[in-house]
Amino acid sequence: MKIAAIDFETANQSPASVCSVGIAVYEDGCVENAYYSLIRPEANVSYFSPHNIMIHGIHPEEVEDAPDFPAVFQEMMEVMDGALVCAHNAMFDMNCLKASCRNCGIPVPSLRYFDTLALSRRLFPGLPHHRLNDMCEYLNVELDHHHAGSDAMGCLMIVVQSMNLSGIYDVEEFLRTTGIKIHSL
């Protein structure tokens, strides 16, 4: 089964203020950086908070000529077509997707997803922290933290390496075995 890991960065506190997205895909035993784009936030959520800029390093002038969310959404959905989606702290990324769709008048897509933060906590309970950067360091996964493309790849590699450790390569069976719930958006 195809797995697509997604990560958003936002311009400010609004989950609709997405300013970049990354998607990494695992299919037929292959991992690929499938998609990355800067996004020009919609006018009503376009303010860039200094705090958010400090985290991800994306400045307003960098997204002036970037595609808007409706254009990026179409490409994202093509990349994620048929995939079981995952994200690290999935509630954040799923809220970004829902809020951005609603803000632009796009129907919220129907997709199935799971949370790699919950998976990390379940499989590695002895670690002091389960943040994406901590998990990638523990699993020796290269990470440019808060770059959406790199974060998506890091998230995906948590899943791939965890399946490798378990010896279970069917993701749905793996999630059932580990007790990780698949949610619906």
C-alpha cells in the first residue's frame, strides 16, 4: 500500500496560513521526495509572524510568486492519490489541510491517516522525547527540521524504519499490530 507523509509550515497561528508543504511517498518498497512547494497564503491569513519565521525561516517575500493553496492542493491530491497518509503530530497537519480548504472554499478531501507521533510513543516508550527531530536523530535519519519536504521525509522514515524493525511490511497490518488507529478526515 502507498504511504504518503505530509508536513505543513504556517505563516502564523492560523492553521489556514500554510506557506509550505512537503510530501514524501513510500510505494512498492521505494521512498521518494514526491512533492514540495512554497505556498502564497490567502490574503486573509497572509501575515507572517516573527515567531513562525524564526521556526521555519520562510519570509513573506519568498512566497510572493508562489502558487496559492488551490493550485497546490490539486498537485498534492495527485501525489497522495490512493495513499494512507501520515504526519508527525497529525492533528496539526490535518487541521492545516481542513482550514486551508475551508478558507478557499474547497471541499475537505476524504482521506485516511495516522499519527507517527503516537506510533513513536508506542514503539519507543523509553525515549525522553518523541518530537520529529528527536525521533530522526534516534533513528539516524537526516533532517533539515522545519523544512516541510525534509520533515515529510523524516516522518515517512519513522514509518519505514519501524516496519523494518517489526518485520511487518503491510502498513495496515503493522498499525493493527502496534495498536495505532487509522483516522478519517
